[in-house]
Amino acid sequence: MSVPMLNKMHMNGYDVLSVNNGPWRVCTKGDRLGSFASREEALAFAASLPGYRSKSNKKANSQ
């Protein structure tokens, strides 16, 4: 039985990952933005995107 292998990095707020030596993917929490043959291509794509910050639900402090 083999164990899945995950390679994951972050660039400009995006996840750059590969599972089981498959294609490299550039993702946010809810979207896959691109798939690439090499890590360098995926990192270059992530670097060319504007910085990403996830939108959090901020509740107003009620006193």
C-alpha cells in the first residue's frame, strides 16, 4: 500500500501544490487557477498574480 505524497508551497498567498508527483497546481481555498508541468512554471505563474488574501468574515464588536 502506498502513501500519497503532497508537496505544498505558498507564493503571494496562493497554494502551489503537487500530489503524487502529478502536475503542479496553483490554487486558492476555493479555486484552481492553473495546472503546470513543472514547479518553476507554477511558481512563476503564482508570482505574476496580484497578492491574494482570503476574505474573512469579520464581525463588528458589539458592546
